Amino acid sequence: MTSACTARRACGAALSTVLWFGLVVLMLAASVSSAAGLQALPDFTRLVASQGAAVVNISATQVRAAPQKQPFRPPELDESDPMFDFFRRFVPRMPDYPGAEPDDKSLGSGFIISHDGYILTNAHVVEEAERIMVRLADKREYDATVIGADARSDVALIRIEASGLPHVVLGDPEALAVGEWVLAIGSPFGFEQSVTAGIVSAKGRSLPDENFVPFIQTDVAINPGNSGGPLFNLRGEVIGINSQIYSRTGGFMGLSFAIPIDVAMDVQQQLRSKGRVERGRIGVAIQEITRDLADSFGLPRAAGALVSSVEANSPAAVGGVEQGDVIIRFNGRSIENSADLPRIVAAVQPGSKVGVEIFRDGVPRALTLAVGEWRDPEDEPAAETTPGAAGAGNRLGLELAVPSAQQRRERGIVRGLVVQRVLGAAARSEIVPGDVVLAMVVGGRQVKLDRIEEFERMVAALAPAQQVTLLVARADTASYVSLRAAK
């Protein structure tokens, strides 16, 4: 009996030891796991301490001209005059008029890129400024001069007369990954040296008003005053300039956009050496390749830029690019989306000869173009386009007609068929009466349309529910529209 009890006590003690040991192991594991989780979160303190000194606050003053008319002033009357009390009670006294309205001030941020005082910021921060004051992190203040500004990229280069300044380290935006942590330092609403952090939401983002900049999209909190400030990666390298936000309220809503630093540095280099930025152009209008369009043109996948029109005598026209071509490579770079092409072309030095790979009639072809120089559309005459029209065919829901002599004269129609009525499948597309159908794409082959009979023959040959693509012109633009024939 005694030996049995002793054995049970020994077993119980051993089991208790094992349980305690297991509990300790679990607690240690949980502690290690917790510590690992904490270590996974970024620590921005060293980054801010090492790079914050190179971030500056910018105050730009725009002087407003004095108005032509002086404000109304009540007449000088004696207190005994019956009208004195009226003017005193109902007409407010105006302060002494200084001759000009108060100056406008814009606040922004910037960062020093060299020890001798060169600073990058946004062009809109210093636009039309009569005076620019730069305030460093150590509270020193300097007047700055504008070396150059480029409104299209929203990049400006300014300089202060100083030396031995702290400056940022530049990174590689191409190496930036979506989901990576990033940090912004700036002066939102004038609060200097404010730090916000977030992640990269997307890369190569195109915005409606700008197709030359592949913006970095982040969820970093950016507000008025942050404009022109740097966007850092975790290595403390600047990979972008915070430029703008998407907002329905005027404040931050989780969508911020930064100019990649390599784009900004190319702009500042041209501003410093030439005083302006030169961009390439080839003279084409393009549109995105959808899955339906890819099938119509016989493309293996929905990638590239579809040429909807070519300017007469443009570099593209001289080089052999035609309406309906799909540009799949330019200057050795692949074109995945149509938005890639303007940026890649713009980055080429005007006058350069580059290789272009296109897809035409189901076959890849190689061309060589001499790139021209892009000019602001406001300074250029309107580009000529070649309008067109299409025939009639109820299987597509289109009733077409040959343009009359008056239509050709008044609307400048050179070829094509005019849309009279839109029914069925066509009614679900963007085609409207008055549009001009220039060509039809079937089986990867584009056929220009000038005769109703030719259009009706092609429509009659379509299989039930077969997809077809039409080149449609409206005003001075043309685009491709995909339809399916009725069963």
C-alpha cells in the first residue's frame, strides 16, 4: 500500500513538472511571437531623426493688384447736418485704403537635394510667386529664387543662398513594391515637420489631368501644405514628391499621389540645364485594349495601345503607323496599358530614332520612328483628323447612309458612312446618330468603309453573336467600339 502511494505521488509530481514545463514553453513561445510581431512593425524614429533636417517649409507670396475702383466712402458731414446720423447708423466706416489688397500666401513643403541649396517642390506651390521664403528645420529662413518650374509634371526647382546644408538620399521608385511602408514629412496646414506614414497602394497610376507622370498612390495622410514634401521608403531614401490627393471634401480621404523621384530628377536636370522640359511625341490618338477589342484584332492578350487616329505628317505617319495598329513595344519597353505609351514617348529625347513594334492584321511588325517634340496644346493649332462614316445593317442595329455633299462640306467628311439610326445591340453602345463609321474590324483585319453595299455584305457574313469592332468618328476624335451581331 505504501509503495503504491509513493509511486502515485511520484507520478503526480512528474506529471505536474511536465505540465509546468509545458506552460513555461507556451508562455515563452507566446512572448517570442509577440516580440516578433512588434518587430515586424516599422520604427520611423531613426528615419525622421536622420532625414527630417533636409525637409523645409515654403511660404510663397503672390501680390494682388489694386482694384481699379476705390471703395465707397461716406461724405464728410458736420454733426449738425440732418444726414450725419443716417450715414453714421447705416453706412459702415471703411478703413484707410492702402492702395492694394492683402497679398495671397501659399504654404507648401520641399526638400534639399544638394548641400549648396537646391530644393525640389511642386510647381503649384511657387506659381506666380513674388517672394518665396524657405524655413529650415533649425528655424533659419532664406529667400529663394525659382530656377525653373514645369506645370505638366508639377515639379519646381528653387534655390537658397547657403552651403553645407543637409540633403536627402534618393531612392529607386522602380524597386518600390505595392504594400511597402512609406513615410511623408511636411507642413500640413502650416504645421512644420509633421510626419505621417502608410503603405504604397498602387504604382504607375494615371490621373485624368496628367498622362506624363506614373504616380505612386499611397494611403499616407496628405493635406494642404504637404505639397512638395518628400515620400520616404524605410531605408530613408526619397522615392517621390507628394503632389496631390483625391478628395470629395478638400481633406485627406485615403488617396494620395506622389511623383516618382526619377521623373522629378529628370525634370529638374532639364530645368537646370535648358530652362525648360523637352518631351517626345509621335502624333497618335490611342485607346485602351479591352478583352473584346483584343479578340477582334486577333491579339493573344489584352495589352498594348490601340491607335484610333494618326495626325497627318506626324512622326507616326511618316514612320508608317496606321489607324488600327496596336503598339505593343516602344523604344524597347513593353506597353501593357495604353497609359504607358504617352509616358514612355515623352521620356524620349526629341529627334531620337526609336524602334516600335506594332500588331497589324494579326501579324507583329517592326517600325522605326523619329520622335518629334511635344508642345502644349494651347500653343498648337488643332490637329487635323480624318473623319469617316459607315454603312447600314440591321444585324448590328445600325442604319447607315453615304454622306451627302452638304454633310461632307459642312462636317469635313472625307470618307466613311454616317449613322442614321441606332437600334438593338448598337443602342447599348456609345454610338449615336451623326457618328461616322470609318472601318470594320473582323477576324483581326480592318476594312475601310465607303460603300453601303460593302458594309451590308460584311454584316451578312457575320456568324450569330459574332463580335465585330467598328472605328467610329465623332467631331475631331475617333475610337473603336465592339458590338455583337444579332442571332
